[in-house]
Amino acid sequence: MKFAKRVCYSCCALIWAALVFASLLTRGRVRQVIHHQHATANPTYDPLGSEMFVSSGFEEIWDQHVQCFDKSTVSLTLAFDVGRNGLTNQHIALLHGFAVAVLLGAETIVEPRLWIGLKEISLQQLYDGAQISKALKQLNIAFLPEPPNNVETVDLELQNNMGGEPLRAICSRARNVLRRKSKPKGFLLHLGLAAGLLRVEESNLGLISFLDKHLEYNQGIQMATQNILNKLPTAFNGLHLSPETYKTLPKEVVPKLMEAGFGFDTTLFVASEVPLEGFETGAWLPYHMVTILNFSEETTMDGMDGTDGHMEFWDFLGPMNQLILQKAINFTGFSLSNHSCAIAQHRWRSRGSCDKAYDSGTYFDGPSTPMFLWRGDWPWWPSCEKDVGGASQAIPKRIVSQSCRLIFFAGVEGTGHHFWHSLLPHLHPFTTWSENFSAQLYDNYHKVGFFSTWDESVRSNHSIRIKQLMADADRSIREQGGGILPLNVLSEGTSGMMSYPNLFGVDRALQYPNVHALAKLAEDAGVDLRIVLLVRHPGSIVRSGLKRHFEKTQMHAIKMYTLALALLSAQLSLLDPSFFACWRYEAPTVGISDLLQFMGSREDPDDFKQVVAKESRQGANEIGATPAALQTATALHNAMLSKYCNASLADDNVSSQKLPKRIVSQSCRFPFFAGIEGTGHHFWHSLLPYLHPFTNWSGNLSAELYSGDHKTGFFSTWDESVRSNHSIRIKQMMADADRSIREQGGGIVPLNVLNERVSGMMSYPNFLGRTRALQNPDVPALAKLAEDAGVDLRIVLLLRHPRSVVRSGMRRGYEKGGLIHAISMYTATLSLLSTHLSLLDPSFIACWRYEAPNVGISDLLSFMGSQEDPGDFKQIIAKYYRGGKKHASSAGEKLADEALQTATALHNELIAKYCKPRSAHARP
């Protein structure tokens, strides 16, 4: 047996030596084609399946250090013949280098392509024999059936030692080629591993430099890298941590990793860690799988097969860390989405100048060593200016495809869905796939469908099916040469138009799509979703809805439209703007060329304009009258035009500015407690008497603002003339109250929570009833009344965790339609509140959080104009506070959390925007 093993080993060694010798004699011919392409979006995406890997700053790095192009989006194609000897270590290293180049350039590289001239081996052998093929697949690198021949080229021969020319010399030759050609389409360029070699210069912290030297030890790097790649699935599952970091691992994580085959090596490759003085141990939990290294030091790797002496470890460790880390994340389920961004953004270009307080309470006082993270939450790198207390909740757009795009037309009912239903057949969409998607997304009977079902388990199952359907459709459409796939407007009989709102019914106000959730499904499925935002003037939409008998009264139509527009606006605010483009009903051909390109259509713009003109209805550009009750919706419409649409689509005569706060008084202030039902109105009902408010004025103003019978009241009436009369009386009463209270030495006049019997709490929503979703206050309209009356309005934003609010509403019997119905109601009203606040100067607003009733109470009392001692008031809070109880999570609540993702993101955005120290606000 021993003799047989020795013979086997000897044969393997001889074969390996022969292959190496043959590979040295083989002169591979490498072509790498780079040509300009204008990109409609420059997303970053994670080709290895984690949340984010590629820097948004790569474009700048490319510009400064490679200098081949001027901030252009490029397409990379690698083409080479393997020769008669098949794949060698050189070829594998070249594939690895190509993958790393794509990995690093994901922001600027569109649709990387690979052609391999295979003679005596098959593509399957490439997959079986090279671990790097997995990375190639995950990077969405397309395999070409034949070598590219449609570009003008300059051939740069690949040397046997894979060294090639210095990178800057190659780029210089490339620029000369571009200068010589009148219409250059591209040139051949060999990057090899050069584009994958990064280091952090100690003299310039955080600056990545491409190495532009001859790579004398390049062959050793290739062989060492291949050695690592071959061992990755088995022996090389090591987590390389310092002993100090190892001690911080939670006890339950270590057995999971060891069971999965991971070992722990606390010395190899680890030069030094970045000390984080005072950083809580718990904060390391999402970080314990990252090797933090001092990249200014060097390591000798004697004893690794194929390594010739000394080399610098950063040359290949980064990609390996990423692969190892991803495997660890998959086995443990830990996410790096919470804390890693703080360190990454602090260390990147800031050079230690950005001292940030993170939500752990830790201050990063300055870098102790140069460092670079191969895996962090890269969207936040340059965000030193962003608010403390919550990272941006926007979903980044990472997937871009030139061959298959999924289109969703997002707009309020009456903004042009039926118009696009007529136009889409001229763009030759894949209608069969479209019908399948529509049925999965929305069901006319609201029994199934991701957007429409009231059953949380059905919704969860649909999310799984939709992601699989997206991946299948993307693959099928690519194989058929590419095209567009509309997700709505083509299957009205099955799913309606998926407008905001969609279809009739008793819950019409809650029947809406969710583009935030849809975008997350698309990114998870790896497909390119494009959202076409349909906009139309509010007056025209209200008139259209009444004309088509969608709404019975104008006031009802206004409230329905305002809620629907708020939902759409709030969802868009949670997405990367590169997800969507704008189309305006009143100007259907404006920007149509850009819109077709955005959608991925190859239709000629001029021809399509003729189709649009033919289908356009006469008088479509006429704008309906704008009632006074529509002022908030109009302001929101103008803000959306300014934020999301090109300048050519915006109105010149409208303003998108927030309502400014001009009136500030030290003696009389009018607090309004704005929050979702269940966020603390009753609690403040108990607290306010201790602040000695002017209850008579408070009761009178509350009755003018809201009436439980919904016949009167500025917020509650369904009669426009009644509303108008209330607005006049409220302004007069505010002025009278302000003058009277000043004469009495000053004080506060709460506008809600003290007159529950008549006006409810004026929460979002307020009272029960068939139109409950539409029974809401309107704080922008209230703020305008206060400014017109010359009084100082103060809005106290009440916040509570979404799961707790939903649970509270169901326990108190407010929501009887089930969990998803309660979540839909909460999401709709939170969207309305969020968009209402977005229209106001932030100095109108201060924050109070139900889970932390004492935090910031001194600032809050000062903001409201109370003279109460903060210490005494904290004792009063302790007397009445009954919140903060923790409840065990159930399987149903886990499904609820999935359905609550949009609302939770909005909740977090509100915290980030408004829950700051009062010093951050412009007004006292």
C-alpha cells in the first residue's frame, strides 16, 4: 500500500512538472478589449452575493492612477487561446486577474465578457478544474461563443512570465491609439493581474494606488493564488484573526464555524489590527469575520507551494478574504450591515479628520494605522456629512443589464397607465412573461399576489416565487437576444394597472403596490429593474377621478390622491435614484429618447414619438383647477418633480421649497403631537397637565381642527366650504390665543391630545370608520395656518418601533382585517406623516421616542416652551410610563417583519432626520 502511494505521488509530481514546463513554452495570445459605452446608470453591486463590495470611488481611482479614460463606463472583454496543452496555471491566474479587474471595476464596467479558445478541453472541464469559474459566474461574466472581431485593435502580446508592460505605459499607448482613430471603437489591452494588485501607501492614508512596476514575482503570485483557490473548499477555510479579536467571538458562533469546517489561525497573514479604544465588545459581532490588516507592512510566505521567496501579502489576500468571509457569513447568518460602515467611512479618504459618533456611543478619534477593508458596507464610505444615528435606508442599485430589463410603471391612478398600455406593444415586450409576473404581484380578488394578499404566509411564498421567476425570465430573454419585460399595465383583467391605489373595494385606500419591496426582490434575484415614474398635475388627476366615478366627492378624491401620492413618494425616497426615470402626462414626448434608452428599448425615438402623438388624447396637457384643500398634495407633487424628474419636465412657475419657519416666540408656543396611532398620544395626555397648558384655548382649537362626526373640522370635514370657513376661524383663534397668553406671562397651547372626546388624539389615522385610512391630520396645512396667523407652531414627532405599533393596534382591536391589513394601514399612514414632514423646514420639528421617554427631554421641554424642571418631569414620566416591554418573537412576527421592511426603513429615516440634539436645528 505504501509503495503504491509513493508511485502515485511520484506520477503526480512528474505530471505536474511536465505541465509547468509545457506552460512555460506555451506562448498564449491574449486579447482584452475595452471600448466606450455611455451608461444610463453606474450602480455598484456585489458579484459575490453579499450586500456591497465595490467602491463608489473606483471611477476616481481609475481616473487618477490608470488614466486610460475620462470617467467613462467601459466594457471589458477578455479573449485568449489555451493552446494544445489546455489550461495552465498561467491561464487560471489570468482568469483570476480578469475576475479581480471586473470585481474592482464593477461601477465602471458594464457586461464583462470572456472568450476562451478551447481545443482539447471543454468548457465543463474549465468549470470542474478551476475554482475561479465560480467567481466568473457570480460576476455575471458572459461567455462568448466565438472571439470578438467587431472592434479595431492594437495587439499587446502576453509574455511567458505574465509580466507584460507597466500599466501606465499600456495606458499611454492606448491613448495614442484613440487619438489616431477618427472613431475609435476600442483597443486590445492586457491587464493580467495588474489591475488586481492594490496597496495602501503609508504616506497617503486611504489612497489606493495601482502598481505600475514590472512584476518580477508575478509567477509566484499566480501559483500561490491558484494554490489557495484549489484549497479553498476544504483546507483553507481559515478565519485569520488576532487573539484579541478571537476572544470577542460569541460562544454560539465558534461551534457553528467549526462544524462548517472552518479553522482559526490567529497568526498567519495578520500583521496588526486597528485598535478601537472603548469600542464595545458587542459592536464587534458583525465585524469578527473581517481580517483588518496593516497594509504598509510586509509578510514572507516561505513554505507555500509555488512561492519564490519574499512577496507582499496584499497582492492576493483581498479577494481571498472576500471569498472566505462570504462562506463564513453564509454559515453563521451574521450580517455586516450595521457597524462596519462607521470604520470604513472613517478610514477611507477622510485621513482621520471625520470624527463620528456611531450608535454604539463610540467616537472614532483618529486612525492608528493605515488600513483597508476588502469587505465593508461600501455605500457609506464618503458619507462623513451624513447624519449620525442611522445609515441611509436607500436600496442601492447594483444590477445593470444591457440585454434584459424589467419595467414597472409607478404612478397614482390617472397618471397614464392606460396610455402606456396602448404604447407598449410598439416596443415588442415579452408579454407572456409579463402576464406571469402580473399574476404573481397582484390579484384582483386580493386572495393571492405579493402586493394584494392579506395573508402573510401567502405573501412570503410569493416573494420566493417572484425572485425565481425573475431569474428565469432574465435568463430566457437573454437567450432570445434581449428585450424588455413590463411587470404591469399589460394584464388589467388579472391585476389591474397596479396604480396607486389599484382597483375598487372597501380597502381601496390600502390597495397599492410597493416599489421599495419590488426593488429588493429584483436586486436579490440579480435582475435589472427600471421604474418609470408617471406624474400628472394634482388638479387634473382629481378631476379625472371624479369624471370616471372613482371618487364620490371632490374632498374624498383629494384625500385619496394625497395618501396615494405620499405612499409613492415615500417608497421612492428609499431607493437609489438610478432605479427610476420620469414621464409626464402633460408632456408625453419630452425626454422620450432618454426614457427609451433607460427602459432598454431599441425603438427609434422619432418613430416612437409619432406613435405617442397618435395615441395622445386631445386636451391631455390641460391642467385642472387646484382647490385649496389640494395645497399639500400640490406641494408634494412639485417636490417630486424637482427631485426625480429632469429639468425639462419640471414647471418653471412652481416652487419645490419647504415651508420656511419664520415665526419664533419665547412666550407662547403651540405644540402639535404628530405620530401614528399607538406612538404615545395617550401618554402625553397624562403628562401635559404637569406643564400647565392653557386648556381652554387648547380645547377650542382642537374642536376647530377635528370633529369625531367628520361633518366639521379643518382636518375631518368632507365639505370644502366648511373646511375653508374653519381655516379662517383657526387663524383668528390662533392670533387671539397668542395675544391673550402673552398678556398673561406666556405658556403653551397644545393643539391635540387634550380633547379626546371631541377630536380624538389627532393621530395618523384618527378614529375608526370605513374611511379610516383617509382620516388624518395635515401638518403642512396646519403649519401654513400658523405662519399666516403669526404664531409659533412646534411639532413633536412621536416615534415607536413599527412592530410594537402594529402589535398595539391589533391588541386594542383597531385592526380586525389581519396582520397584513394592520401593516398596510401603518405603512400608509407613516408614509403620509413622513411626506408631510418632508415639506416643512426641519426647525418646526423635534422628536420623542416611545422606547426612550427620558432621552432628550430637557431639549424637548425647551422646544415646546415649557419652564418645567427636566429632573422633576422625568419623575412624572416614570410615574406614568408603562412601555418598553419586550415580547418574545413568533414565527408570525418574523413574517410580519418581512412585510414591515418598507415601514421600518421609513421609521429609521425619520429617526435619522429628526431625532437629533436641538443644537442641530436652525431655530431655538
